[in-house]
Amino acid sequence: MANSPSIEDNIFTRLMANKAFEMFVVTVIILSALVVGAKTYPIPPAALKVLAVLDWVITFIFLIEICIRFIAEPEKKKFFNKAWNVFDTLIVVVSLIPIENGEMALLGRLIRIFRVLRMVSIIPELRMLLNSLVKALPQLGYVMLLMFIIFYIYAAIGSTLFHDINPELWGDITIALLTLFRVMTFEDWTDVMYETMEVYKLSWIFYLTFIFFTAFAFLNMIIGIVVNVLEEEHSREREEAAEASGEPTMFDLQDQLREIQQQLMEMKQEKAQTTDALKSD
């Protein structure tokens, strides 16, 4: 009897590690997304009832899956220390509240839309991508701030110079910011440029320099930061996997290399001392 909890934990742990179970949960999440999408079409009342029943079945499956994950967790107190566990539990609990016919029906539908995000918590690769993006936010913040400064300067210049040419695109600085965003995304930006070139022949310099700073320089900086953080996450996971399997990690190899270098230095010092002693004799 004393060993029964550990046996149950072992069963649920193996179930969580089972690829078939993972694919089943992913399939249910995809089915949940399809149900939400189907409700946006004009469908007969009978089909709506079927979708409502299917929605409750999906919610019940999610509830069972959360319980299995909780039981499989070796340290139950740390289960809710993980943000994704909190997110998944909150989504499932809110989905259990019968609010389809109440004033909160819209909120209930929106919560069910967010159930698609549970795929990120289920698939480790997607979770790694999102974690990398979150960790890159501090560095991206400075790049985005500098990009906004460039946007603001060019918007002020464009609003001042091109206001009379087309007030709908350059009427004030906020509209100019939207116009510049259109230019950065290359959405018919040449039409905007040729319109101002009819009055200011050299206005192409304004657009080309703006595109160089934003679309080329800053966006490539953002991509570089995200890729760098993603590579660091991959390296960290490889280190953790190697440590869990008992294989030497990169840190262990570095420590061993430092020890070898220290031993070589000591041997050189001993050899130098021996040489000096022989010369003195």
C-alpha cells in the first residue's frame, strides 16, 4: 500500500512522456480551434447543439489532461510555479463555467479561442521559441525604442514638408507615423514617394534613407537578437540534457581544461625551479 502512490505517479509520468498521448492532446487542441472557427459561420441550430456538446467534451478532456499532468509532477507544490501550468489551468477552469447564455457569453467564447495557445505548452519546440522571444524582449526593447525615435523624426519631417501635398497621408504626426509604417512594409510605398516627388524632386532621399534604417538595419537587428537568444536556449537545453544523462557538459569540459592548464603551469614552475637549482649547484 505504501508503494501505490509512487506506482501511480510512475504510470502518469510514462503517460505524459508518451508521444501518442501528446499527439492526442494536440489533436484535441486543433479540434477545439476548428469548433471555434465553425461557430463563426451561419450553421443550423442542430449543428450548433452538436458543436456545444463537442465543446464540453473537449473541455472535459482538457480537465483530465491537466489532472494527469498534476499527478505526474514529482513535486506537487511546484506545479503552479510554471507559468504555462497556471495558464492551462486557468483556461480550463474558466471554460468549465457555464456562461454561454449569460452576459459573459462573449468572454466565454474568447476564452475558448485562447485554448489554441495550449498547443505551445504541449509542444516543447514551440515553448522554446516563445521562451526565447520573451527572453529577447529586454534587448528588443532598446532596438524598438531607437526605431520609434527614427519613426518620430521622419514623421515630423514628412508632416512638415508634405502636409500640403496630401493631408490624408501627412496631415499630422500620428497619420504620418501610419504612412511611414506603410512605407516600411512596402505597401504601395512608391505611390507615396512619386506623389511627393512631383513637388520635391529629391524627396526620394527621404524614403530611401528611412527604408534603409527601418526595413533593413533595425529589422535585421531584431532578427539577429532573436536568433542569438534562440541559440542560447538550445545550448542551455543541450547542457541540461547532458547533465541529466550523466554526460560531461560544456561547463565540465571547461573546468577540466582549466585544471589541466593549472597543472601545466605548476609543472612549468617546478621545472623552472629545478633548473635554477641545478644551475646554482
